[in-house]
Amino acid sequence: MSVGYTLPHYARSLGLFIAGTEDGVPLLACDPCETILGRPGFWHGGATSALLEAAALAAAATAPGSAGRQLRTANMTVQFVRGGGLERTFALGRV
């Protein structure tokens, strides 16, 4: 799917992909696979955080005025309430 944005290599290596768009912002997704496994039957917390970070960067990269800018995550904190089950998971960033 072409949305004018390409996921960074680390995101693609985890199996993340652009599943669509919402209001012009890439909707990221990941299907269960070995690269995102944590304890049996659950997503690894680092993979979950990577999905959230990639969604935030995709939203920032497609925001008006961001063309040609080098974007980086300055700070990100994730507090997990429970483990994520192994099913297709989506993330959408907002600016």
C-alpha cells in the first residue's frame, strides 16, 4: 500500500506493515510471528513498544510540514497493564 511513507528497517524486520490509512495517517499492523513472541502465547513488550513507536513516527512523518525532516523518538514510556495476546494488532499515531 502506498501512503508516501516507508517503515524503517527495524519495523519491517519485526513484521510490521502498513495495513491502511485513517485520515491520511498510516495504520500499522503486525500479525503473530516468531519475531514478536515473548512468554508463550503473548507479545514481547519490546515488540509492542516498537509497534507504538513506529506508529508515532509514521504519524509525525506524514503530518503537514514534516517533509524532508529527520524524525527521531525523543522519549517514550509504555506502561503495560497485561500481556498482549497473539492476534493481529494495530497501532495508529496522532499528531
